[in-house]
Amino acid sequence: MVYGDADILRDHGNVAPAVLGAENLPPPDAEDQPPQQVFLPAERIKDRNQPVTLELRALTDGTTAMLAFTSLEALVAGCGPAQPWIAVDGSSIPDLQQRCAADQVVWDAAVPASQQRGEGAR
């Protein structure tokens, strides 16, 4: 993914309903470094010139989370087999979090099965 100005990521005014609570969040560990490659749920794009929109989630406490996954397998397990995604360098996570105005990053979380994207959702 090529990073440019703030227009690369779109406004995320419509986030998903609150689905993740504290029980879904792994304990914070300041010494953990993000993996070299991170997988992020995104809206499907049909044109390579179109900006990427990351999917954000509203947490039960009213804050907004950017979901990040340490492997593609973890993303599929957490979001469903038809979830569109992008792969980015792990060091870009703080910048992406700021640019999409997410309050926090939630790692390897599973969204409820009813909101996962299944094979029929392609």
C-alpha cells in the first residue's frame, strides 16, 4: 500500500454497532512490537485508484477501534472468510490509527458470528 496524504483513507462516520467489549481485548503489553506484516479489515475496492477504507468498530464503552490481525488466518477466524482486507507493515499501525481517528487498536479480536462475512457475502 502506498501512503500519501490524508485523502488515502476515507472518513469513517458509519462504524459498525458496538460489538466488542473488554472481554474481547487482549491485555496491553507495552513491550510487544507489532508483527512485520499486519492484516486489516477494509471495505472492498473495485478500482485500484480508489482509496482504501478501513473498517472500524464501535466498542461497548463508546470508543472506536481499528481491528488488526497478526495473520491472515486470525483475520478469517475473527471476521469471516469473505472479509476484504489489506496487508500493511506493522510499523504503520500508529499512523493508520491516527489517520482513521480510531481510539485504539484491537488485536486478533473476533466479531460476533452474526456480523462476520461468510462465503455468501462476497
